[in-house]
Amino acid sequence: MKIKAKENKNKEKAKIEEIENHEPATCSETIIHQDVVDNVKAGLSSDAELRKVSHLFKALNDETRVKIINALILSEMCVCDIAALLNMTQPAVSHHLKLLKSAQLVKYRRMGKEVHYSLDDEHVRNIFYQGLLHACEKK
């Protein structure tokens, strides 16, 4: 059993070294395909739109916030419940929810003294599941 674990560890180490030592593929000659550049330039999103997308991905660049999104896919939840689920303090959860709200990923509604959060819209569910599919696909 120990030999197999050591073999797996050595394989993982070799794979990491291969990735770290691999240089990015680049053109060996500089040839500008101006028609391609012009067509792509004409189709690019505006800087303002790209800033919004960047903000969205920045908000998702945290495992805790992704867990919150995952939980809210399954059910609307109050801050107390999210804190209990993630074993975090309410202020810490509120901080993450504020960032998710600023990226238009979640919304909230007040119910008396409670604040309930849900996904902002169906796009958020789709973004999450597309990311999950991409991250889990085998190459």
C-alpha cells in the first residue's frame, strides 16, 4: 500500500514539474493577419462591458463565495443559515454577500428582522453549472 502511494506521489510530482517547465506555445515568426485582427477588434465587447465581466469573475474567485452561490442554487437562505452552513460568523458571510451583490450575482429581501438571499437571476445558476462542467471535465 505504501509503495502504491509513493508511486502516485512521484507521478503527481512529475506532472507538476512538467507543467511548471512547459513553456507557452508561441509563433516562431511574427506574421500579423490583419483581416483577423480587424474582424476580432470590430466584435470585441466595450471596455465597460468587459469591466463588468471582470468584476463578476473576481467575485467568483473565492471558494467561500462559490459555496454560497452553490447553496443559493438549492434554496433561498437567510444570513444566519448561510453562516451555520459554512461554519462562519455572520459578519464574515455578510462581507461575502456584499461582494456577490455588487457583482449582481445575488439579491436579498427583508422579512421582518431577517434578510434572505437568493440568486439574482437564472444566469447565475447557468454560470455556476457551466463553470462546474468545465472544471470537472477530463482532458
